[in-house]
Amino acid sequence: MTEPQRARCVLRFRCPDEPGILARVSPLLAGNGWDIREASIYGDPDSATFFVRTELASDRATVAELPRHIAPVVTALKLDWEVHDITQPMPVLVAVSKFNHCLVDLIHKVEIGALPIRIVGVVSNHDQERKRVEWHGIPYHHLPVDYGDRTSQERRFLEVIRESGAALTVLARYMQILSDDFATRLEGRCINIHHSFLPSFKGAKPYHQAKARGVKLIGATAHYVTADLDEGPIIEQDVRRVSHATTTDEMVTIGREVEAAVLARAVRWHAEHRVLGNGNQTVILA
């Protein structure tokens, strides 16, 4: 006879900072059968806000019961809280255009167990990645853009997100400007990646522009999508140093490596519920 699966979840919350918060929450968890397997905290002095992420497990309680277990302190501590079952990987929809390095990296990391996600589909305004994606058993949705009617394409995009059950949409070098309405609908559930040259080197061939200016650092930024283009809360960034001897082609290669690594970390942290909003910033409880 198969034994019942142990309940596992993440409880995360933010609240006004004051002494004794964990001392009031922890006994409620322990008293109701929850074992704290991991805990991360941060007290922000600027906003006077306390952030907590706890990973919990129980052999006798269920995730559905946890809200009742913490109810005695929710109002008193003014908890803004969430509970997430982590027994299943997060369903993720990936969007891509012509550059496939981030897409390929995400697929690879999922297959080797390095990301706690399940890719439920790939959306693209081009059809060139269909064979690769379907070979991995992932549904492929070719949604070409009619520049005279972007609304229809975005409406279908939103339908694919809903039909696939995706909890997160990842723009893995999806080179289309999203409407304000689309971005607002997905706020907090959509991650984008771009190179670090914005806003200095916009448009075509940014690496050629950077080479011509003698850039010495190449980086990438992963952030949540908002109606403000490329200005959403930043989740992760990284840089690599280059020199005058680095060729443009080498800069492109380095840039793609950084983009893939930064995006994967941002997706993993989001899927593990480690990212909490703090105004236009993020707190990463890793």
C-alpha cells in the first residue's frame, strides 16, 4: 500500500516590523504539526517591513489547513501572507522569438532537475523552434504578429496561458513589445530578460554599438514585466568583464551565456517562492 505523500509547502509573509514576530508564529506551526525545514528572514529598515519565507513539512497536517493554523496572528501582526504547495513543479509557459539560447538553457535545466518547473508550452512569433521544442515533448504555439492588429495575437497569447495552466510566463528573448493591458494582466507572473546595454544602446546590433564605445562590462537583467517597458522590479543581474581585445562575436557569446544564467536563477527563485515585492524592489529570500 502506497504511503500518503508528506505535506510540503512554503509559507511566506510580510508585515510591519516589530519584536517577537517569529516567536508568535513558530509555536502555532509547531503546535499544529508543522516542521520548519528552511527559514529566511529580512527586516527592511527603510520600509520598516519584516519579510519571512519558511519551508514547512508535515506528516499529519495538510496545506489546506495551514491558513487556519496561522489565523490567530494574521490580524494582530497584520500579515500579508501566502501559502504555496511545493509537492509539484510550477507550470511555466516560455515565449521566444529568434534567439533560442535562453529557451534551450531552460529546457536543459528542467530535464536535469535543476529547475523546479514544468514547461507546459512554448509561444513564439516565429516557427523555427517548433522541431526542437516538440522533440522534447513540449507543445509549440506559433503566434505570428500582425502589426496592424497586435490585439488579436495578444488575446490568443493570453488564451494559451490560461489553457496551459501556466502560473508563470517567461519571456526568453521574446522580442515583441507588450501592450500595457497585457503586461498589467500578468504583473507578478511574467519575467523578462534583457542585456545590460539598455537604455544606452537601443535598437539593432547593441553589441556592435557597445564594442564601438569600448564597453568593459557585459551583463543581463531579469525583472518582472510591468506596463513600464524594461522597468519592472529587478530579480537578478550579473556581469562579465571584457577588454579591448574581445571581439564583437565573443561579446555576443558572453552576453548570451550571462542572459541564460541570470534568467534561470530568476525563474528558479520565483518558482521556489523566494521573491517578495517591496515597492518597486524585490527581496530575495534565498
